[in-house]
Amino acid sequence: MTTTLKRFNHLSLILNHRLHNSTILSCRLPRFQPATSFLSSGFRYFQSNHFFSSQSGSLMEVFKAAFSEGTNSSDRIAIKADGKSYSYGQITSSALRVSKLLCKDDTTNGGETRKYEGFGNLKGARIGIVAKPSAEFVAGVLGTWFSGGVAVPLALSYPEAELLHVMNDSDISLLLSTEDHSENMKTIAAKGDARFLLIPSVNSTSETVAPTQFQVDSFEAEGKFLDDPALIIYTSGTTGKPKGVVHSHNSINSQVKMLTEAWEYTSADRFLHCLPLHHVHGLFNALFAPLYARSLVEFLPKFSVSGIWRRWRESYPVNDEKNDEAITVFTGVPTMYSRLIQGYEAMDRETQDSSAFAAQKLRLMMSGSSALPRPVMLQWETITGHRLLERYGMTEFIMAISNPLRGERKAGTVGKPLPGVEAKIVKDESDMDGVGEICVKSPSLFSEYWNLPEVTKESFTEDGYFKTGDAGRVDEDGYYVILGRNSADILKVGGYKLSALQIESTLLEHPTVAECCVLGLPDKDYGEAVTAIIVPDTEAKKKRENESKPIMTLEELNGWAKDKLAPYKLPTRLLIWESLPRNAMGKVNKKELEKSFDDQE
């Protein structure tokens, strides 16, 4: 049995009042059909600064077009980092230098052995990129694409063993990095049997590049190879061994167009970016799509509660108009919003007032990468006036379902399929409550798992939908509700199938609970036991300790929760921890946690 929702492609005319009522002409064509009938060949530059190709070109064409449109486009600021600003022209100039370095170097080992012919000198060779969020990172990716290579972003936080695993698995032939990581990366490259090159520093001073520099064979040939790999992103491994997810230029371009349209990104937007760049959230939602829309992306070196609140206050001073460098969009993971709330509560009243005033002025705030607890959503809305826009994505298809920019954003849901996306719930015949596995078709769907043809084949239904492994349902309004990973978040307790995410969301409403994780641990009578691990609120913990009382008992927790949860959903085990182990995107690796309990028994 299946429940299906589908959003169709459409031709829309959007009036954007934030750009002085300038008109944006947005063309969405039938899925997988070349755009040959609507626009004439080449690119057209509209008032909103969006670019459209007759061949549905890739993100790098936006940078190329910046030059063809003259000085104003080239000088537009793309990236701000470490107090310096970098234009689209300067980044593209640096990307061209990267491309020349790659083409001079013998980096194609392994490239021709694959089935992809590829364009440019690299012909599909995999290029590892290790750099902090910066203009150099963007230049490294673009330079790889300009040369016909496949970019493989690597995390600075990876331990050596994990870096080498990714390098060996994807057969990286060359590692690109920056001066601040050069010594370590040279060593890693040598161990991974790869060459090493420095990404040239992007010049932050005035610089011009002649449009003729783009008249190279790779650009002329690019349209023939848009289905070839452009990017390999490794899954976080929260439910199994990390896999290399291959995206083509076409899937990348489909996604950035989709997000730009759905969330109305424009050249008037300024993003505050503090997410990792080896995951799709930080890479697409907060970088690639904004650059496609000609927005400005301002990198923070790392997530900083005080730094974010301060930057918002600078953008929108009380009793004054916003400054010319005001932040308009912020996207983060739920843990970030929890930390920001804690930071807000620690401020004096005057700073709270100015912080809330400033945050309210942003155009859009979004949350994703893990479930947004209802208490966090409601508290954030109380402080800032923003109901966070929650959406649903995976490495394999990037973003597919979203609450609306305009319209009701329903707490506890991730919204409806984005334009061009089809989604359905494939139900287990034994389930009568509408719950099943979420399956997705999208123009931004990945090509394959790298070197895993059988796993790739098994990941799709017979009618071409990707099997996400996430359990969910569709509510009465057509909004998707995520219940969690089938392999980690669905507990089987005494014949019931329970959502760990739902139980977690309820327990987080308790005033003593700051963080929570619910696991199903083996139980000889019920199959699995509902086990709650909580991190107590700091102030509540101090108060209980001063009273010489335990922080919380199972009886207390269930006495509070019995009116909110069915009896079979109540925890039967309670653990109090100082913190929960989370990855770079704020996710708890439940499989590893469960394994650690198995090892202790």
C-alpha cells in the first residue's frame, strides 16, 4: 500500500518586493527533459541575478556568467570570511588558477578506468578538498569542476583513519588544501598514495579577469557531460558504514534551482554560515544555493553562541535602520538553536531585548539535519517571533520536502514535497496506522553509491523511488511527519512499533531535561525496553544537588509523562549523563550507543 504526494513542475512569474518589485522569471521544465524550447542558447541575466541555461548548466556557470556580464557582476561580493570580502570575480580567478594547477599535474590516475568519459583534463579524477569554510574552499571546488574533476569534500574534524578510508574508497588522486593545514595534509596525502597541492590564496583586493579566460575547451564541452559525477559526499555513518554518494552536475543544478525558488533566495540575501562543508546542509542550503542566487555568504570560523547573537545585533541596531551588511538568512541544526536559547537566557535584560529585536528582523530562519524538538521550536518563536522552517533532506537527494516559506509551518512536520519532487509512504501490510517507509523521486537524486552497485540497486524500488530508510506518515493536511530511522528510531516493544523521536520530543518538555536520547535496548520479556538517556538542565541540576536529592528518578519522570504518553511508551530505564555524543551535524549515533551497551553486558 502506498500514499503518494506529487508536486509538478511549473512556469511561474514571481514579484519580489524586496528587490524593488523587480521581476524574476523562473522556468521549471519537465523532469529529465533538456531545456531546449523555452530559452535561446546561452545564459540570460535577469534583474534578480538568476541565470538559466538552455542546457540546464551547472553552478559553475554562474561564476562564468559574472564575467560575461561585466564589471558590476564580477565585483559583487560572494564570500566574507575572517574580516575580508571576496567577489565572484576574485573567487573565479582563483578557481582558474586551481584548474591550471590541476591540469598541469598528472591527476587522472583512476579517472579513465571508470565508465565516465568526463570533460576537461581530469576526466573524472577524484580530488579531495580539505579547507575551513572560506573563499579558498569554494575556489577549490570550482577549480576541480572547471578541470573536469570530481570534488570530494573532506572534514577537518576527521581523524586520520577516517580521512584515509574516504581517500582510499573514492580513489582520490590529489589532495587540495590550504597553507594552515598543509603539513598535516601532505602527510595524509602520502599515506593515501595521492599527490598534494596548495589552493592559492584568493586575492581580496581589486582584481580583474578577462572574459576570454573562459573560452576553453572544457566549457564548450561541458554540456555534453552534465550527467557525469561532479561531487562525492560521504554519509555520516549514523546507521552504517559511510558510503560515497555521487552527485552529477545536473543533480546539483536541479537542487540549487529548487531551493532558490522554494525559499526565495535572491541577491539581496546575506547568509550567516557556521555549518560543516562536508554535509549537504552546509554545502547546499547555506552555500551552493545562495551563490547560485548571487547572495552573499558570510562564514563564521565556527559555531559561536555569542558570535551569532552579536552579529545579529550589529545587523539590526535598536532604534536604527539595518546596516548595509545585515544578515537576512540563518540555517542551523536543532542543537544550535538550543545553545542559542541558553545563551539568550544568560544575557542581562537589556542585551536580551536588543538580541530579540535583531533576530526578529531576519527574513528567514531554518532548521534541519535532525528532528527539531517542539519545545525548542516554540521557545525560539517566543524569543524571536520566527517559527523555524523545518525541512527534510538526505545526502542522497539533498532536500526533498519542506514546510512552506509562505503558509503554515506545522510543528512536528517537515512539510510537503518541493517542486519537481515525488514522495510516497510505502506501508508495511501489518501496519494499520498509515506509517511506512518514506520513498523519494527527485531531479536532484544521486547517481550511485561509489563502487557499490548492488547497494545502489537495492536502495531503489522497482518504480524508481529511493528508499530512505526513514519511517513516516502523512497527516490530514498532506504534511510529512518523520518518525525516525527504521534501523535506529523505531522501537519494537511488546508488539508495538514506537517512535523514539516522538518520545524524545515529549520528554524534552520536562523542565529538568536539557537533552534527551531514547533507545530500544534488548529486553527478554518485551523484545526492547524504552531506555531514556537525559542530560539535565544545569540550573535544575544545581538545585537538586543543593537539596541533596537525585537529579531525577524514573518514577518522577514517568509520573510527569503519564498524561502525555501511552503507558507502553513510558521509559522503563533511565540514565543521567553529562552530555550526549554528537557528530558535526548534531546527530546522536544511536547504533554506536546501542553497541556500547552491548559491549558492557
